[in-house]
Amino acid sequence: MILIRHLYIGVDDTDSPDGMCTTYLASQIINRFAESGIELIGYPRLIRLNPFARHKTRGNGGVALEILNDSKASIAKKIVLEEVEKLSMFDCDNTNPGVIFYEGEITPEMEDYAFRAIHEFITIEEAEEFGKSVGCEIHKFKKGRGIIGAIASISLPLDDCTYELLAYRAPENFGTERKIDHDSVYEMDEKTFPDTFENIDYSEGYIAIEPKTPCPVLYGIRSNVPEVLKEARDIVKVGEPIDDWCIFKTNQHTDMHIQNASKISDMKQFGCYCVCGEVKNKPTIIDGGHMFFYITDESGEIECGAYEPTKTFRKTVSYLRPGDVIRVYGGIGEQNTFNVEKFQVIRLNDVEYKNPMCECGKRMTSAGKNKGFKCKKCGNRIESNEKIPVGVERDLENGRFYETPVSARRHLSKPLCRMDLTC
Ligand code: ATP
């Protein structure tokens, strides 16, 4: 029996803030594959990597394709390299495409590499050395930084995954205002949520399927199951031609970037974690609209931030009070502040200590240090210095998760509608 192995193709770093999108390039490659009778195995993949990678343009996404490694493999490689040459934004200093071809099975060490590309920084040299050691055929354009993400995109196991249907614009419309009937997006959301999600930010009236950059994407609809995406696409009305569309299997909204930290001091800058801590101070808002507070545990403390773009989330954060125990999810950024994506209330501090009430119904005041309390109304005095515990009405609930709105969500962040809240 002849065993025909698979050919994995990884591509990354072809776009710039002025245009292009590596998924668009992938869809062009897939079209040319079809013309040559080359079929994909499974869905093309869109893999989001370290949200803090320094050279990302937007979402730090690489793509991967899988085909049979048969007599057409050499045609496939030629097509991929031609399309990367043709469509990459080479004029941009920060665009350094990388292409990887890999024949064979994905090994556990490749899977580990992929998780490292989500959790840590990897240098081009490190990626090249690793790629060579596992037998990748490596193609670097300019500095070739894209090989870092390209190797990770073919290697990442997708035990949890989502899907995204991307509709592409006709090239003559690139960079112009998108013509999407927003009412139809509301209708699509109503009919297909929660199978599709992240379509609209209702708190901001923001249409999240519509990119705000001059890239070739007209819209992207995200889902848990691929089957619903064509129905969703048919509901969304647009006033311009859809040149092409493609469904990608992705690691978006899986929380794969989040690592469990057992204590605050275990976390490092530019890492993404979930960690438990006690709220130390009342969250306060500063100029620019960012809100900050500290959490502490026996190992140390860290400043947590709900930044201005998280909009209504800041209101929720403002309900926290010292003594609350919460688990925060997010990443430690440039300023060494933990950028909160969501939090779970573990234990609310719903008690405060007040001066005792006088028999006459008035709250007593201090009679001086260690001199008990006195009533200003009737002159009554008590000797005890002990304050009385009183229940506090809270706007948060024990056990519940609270998250940033759709408009401020990271590609990798798992929204609550995807979380199994029973476990
Ligand atoms: P998108 O196409 O979604 O807009 P992007 O444009 O933000 O993504 P890329 O163009 O892919 O991002 O650029 C990100 C660069 O960072 C790529 O060269 C990629 O190889 C590299 N990269 C990815 N992960 C890491 C990592 N963990 N460490 C260092 N570099 C990384």
C-alpha cells in the first residue's frame, strides 16, 4: 500500500495597515488550486498568535492549508509562492512574508512550538532553526518574519475551535466605504445567534462584522459551527459585489492565549493569564477614561486596567470594592498593567462595619479614640468600641462572569456565550 502523506502550507505576514489580508491571499491561492484540480483537506485555518507580538499589524493572524502530497504538490507550491510574490504589501517595512511547506504528520514538538507562538515571543532565527529541525521547507521574503506564524499556523492543535466566513470585496472597491445594510446584520444576528456570535455590539450600536481598515474583507461572520455560516451570509444584504468568500477554521474566541497562573508573582509582562486575587482598592478612573485598581495575593499585587475602549465594562468594574475576591482574565501589557478582558466573582465582600445605632434610631458617632460611641441626638453613650457588621447591597453576583463588550474583544478572547458556565 502506498501511503500518500499530506502537505501542510503555512503563510504569514503579507499585509500592512494600508491593505491586504493574509486570508484574502489564501482565498486567491485556494481558487487557483481549484483551477488546477487541487483540493484542500478540511477547512483552511486562520490562527491567531501572541496578541503582544511586536510586529503585528492588527490581529496577528497566520493561515494554513492542507492538501495531499501527491503529483500536484509541486504545482501547489508554485502557486503559493507566486501569489505571495504578487499580493504581499512589500513596500511596508513591517511586512516580511514567510511561507512554510511541511510534508508528514504534525509532531508533539510542533504543537508545543505553536503554543509557544501564542504565549511567548519567538525570533525569526529560532523559528528558522526549529522549522529546519522538523523538516520544513522554508521561504523567507525580505526578513521573512512570517515564518514564525506560518509554522505555528500549520502546527496548532484545534481541540476547541470556531469558524469565520470572510466575504471579500471586488478589488476596485478596496479602501472605499463598505456598503453593508446594517438592518440585515441585526436580522442575521437575531436568526443565527448563538451559533454565530460577535456580530453586533448592542451596547455601542457597533456592527462588529464590518472591519474598519482598508483591507479586502467586506465582512466576517464568526460561528461555533460552519453549517450556519451560509445561512447567515444569505441574510446579510450588501450594496456592492462580493468577489469571493471563504470559511476558515480558527482558534479565535477559544482563550488559547490564557495561561493559568497559580499566583500573581508567577505572571510575566506580555503574557496572558487568568489569576485570582483580592481587590485592594476602589477602582478609580483617570484622565483619558481608563479605570484602574489593584488585586493582591500572598505573592504580591498587580495593577489591573479596564481601558477607555472597554466602554460599559468600566461601569461594571466600578462596582468592585476592596475585599472582593475575583479571577481576572487578560494580559500584561507595555505599562506592566493587567489588561482585564473578563473577570469572575469568586467571593463578594458584602459586609461593611458601621457605628452602632442608638436606641433612638440615630446612628451613633465616635466619642473619641477608645471612648466608645455617643448619640448626637439624645446624648446616649456606650463604652464598647466595636463597630457593627452591616450587609451591603451589591450590583455584582457571586460566581458570575463579567466581560468587555464585543467592540473591545480580542480575537482570542472567549466570550461568555461560548463558556460552559456549568463546569
Ligand atoms: P492580520 O493578518 O490578522 O491582520 P497581523 O497583520 O496583525 O495579522 P501579521 O501580519 O501576521 O499580523 O504580523 C505578525 C508578525 O508577527 C508575523 O511576522 C508573525 O510571524 C510574527 N509572530 C507571530 N507570533 C509571534 C511570536 N509569538 N513571537 C514573535 N513574532 C510572532
